[in-house]
Amino acid sequence: MFRNTYLVAADIENESIHNGQTGELISHASRNVVVYYASDDMALRSSKVANLKNKIASRRLGHTGPEDMNRTPANVYAVDCDDVNTAYDTPKGHSYFRSGKKKGEPGKVFDHIWGTLMTGRVFPDDEFRRTSIIRS
């Protein structure tokens, strides 16, 4: 059993983490599952275009987060990184979790991941909150 599982810019269908879907098993193996996503992640847009040739037109988890938080297991959390992803990784907006604006220095997404590792809590001030926005 893992303490926390982090899905950063996950290139899977956004409903795959819902109850009854194959991705639900991730939540059974972890205390917390944190989905970091950014709608302007250019690498995921490319993936979506590539999947169109296979006649698959589904939103990606790393692009929009879970499709419906009411249908996800209670230990799944969604964190919107739109405000920082392209500032940290211009122009792709895909590697925003690694560092901040200055290479080698942590950014807000990395700090959030680190905080969850240290505390075991995703949002320590509000244990019932399941979504958040990381602001610049």
C-alpha cells in the first residue's frame, strides 16, 4: 500500500479513475491519489490529436482532471495547475511539477507534492476539500 500516488499530466482518459473503472484500483492501493492537471498542456493536446486517428476523442486526465469528482473514490484529489504550468515550462506547459520559474528551484506544484509527502495530507487545513487551484 502506497501512502500517496501522484498522477501528473496523466495521459489517460479522464473518466478512467471513476468508481467502477479500471483506474479505480489506483485508489485502492493508495492512501491518497492526487491528480495534477493543466488544460493548456501542449504535450497532452498533441496526444489527443494523435488519438483521433484511432477514433478516440476522449479528454485526458492530465488535461481536465477527473470528469466528475462525485464519481471518483473519496481519496482522489484534483489540483488545477493552469496558473503556473506555462510559466514554469514555456511553451509546452508539461513539466511544471519539476521546478519553478528558475531551473533547479522548486515551484508551487513541487512544494505541494513535498507537503503531502511530509504530512500525509493533501489539504491539511481542510480534510474534506478534494479540489484546489495552485495559483501563481
